[in-house]
Amino acid sequence: MTIIGESNLPSLLPLNASDLYARNVAAFLTHLATKDGFKWEMEEEITKGSLITHKGQAVNPSVSTVNSKV
């Protein structure tokens, strides 16, 4: 029997992880951007979950409301 494949599979993992991370960041930025700039759809789940502040107000629930003015 002959097995054909990578002889050192663990050495490829960092490259695959970097590629996956880069694709995720590109997809995230593409989702948030238009040809005119960023779109801030505050009711949309990805936008709402990724912003910490917007127009000087804390919008992320993980940020303390005591420091809501930024």
C-alpha cells in the first residue's frame, strides 16, 4: 500500500491558520464596507457585536455604562 499525502502535516498548520484568519478579516471588512465607506447598521448583529463605541456613546453591552461617554 502507498499513502500519498503531506509528510509533515503539522508544519502546514500555521500557514492554514494565517490564511483562514486573513479570509475572516477580509470577509468582516467587506461586510461592513460599501464603495462609499463603512456602513453602520446598528441593528445588524455583526455590526452591533463588533462596535465598542459609536458617535461618542458606548454601544457594546460589555462596556460599562458608567463610562458611556467616550
